[in-house]
Amino acid sequence: MPKLLQFLLVHAVIGFGVAGAFVAGLIVFDVGGFATLASRSDVAPLAVSVLTFFLGLTFASVQMGVAVMLLPKDDEAGPRGGHGRPAALAPAYARAPARR
């Protein structure tokens, strides 16, 4: 498995784990009466699993994004040739006729 894919997969699993802990906390502490509402419903397992899945997607995305943003940079070498600025920002000169 490529290192990048493994890196992202590990952080996605961490995000889903945090989401599971978050939903467990919602149920244990009955935040907003969620556990009471879910216990009185006949589709409680579906509601909890859908909530866990979508929170897992959100937390996994955030975890992967934070992990990528915290990667060390390889910018110690500086620019590699040229004038030190991107080519798209280089001035472009054009001849323009002038009236006297």
C-alpha cells in the first residue's frame, strides 16, 4: 500500500473513532435529550448508526485535513532556478504604439 494512502487511511480511522466516542458521549450524557428520544423510538439503531456514520465522515475529513496541514515542509532549499518567483507572476512586456 502506498505511504500516502496508508497515512490518509490511518487518520480516517482515527476520525471515525473520535466520532464513535462523540456519539457515545451524546448517549451517555443524554445531551439535548438525544438518548431519551432515541430510546423511545422504534428506529433507534438506525438513527444512531446514521448519526455515527455522518459524524465519522465529518471528523475523518477534519482529521485528515489537519494531519496533511501539519506535515513538515521541504522548503529549506529555497527556489530552484529562475528569478525566485513563479512564472505566472513574471511581468510580460508588450509593444504599444504611442501618439506624439
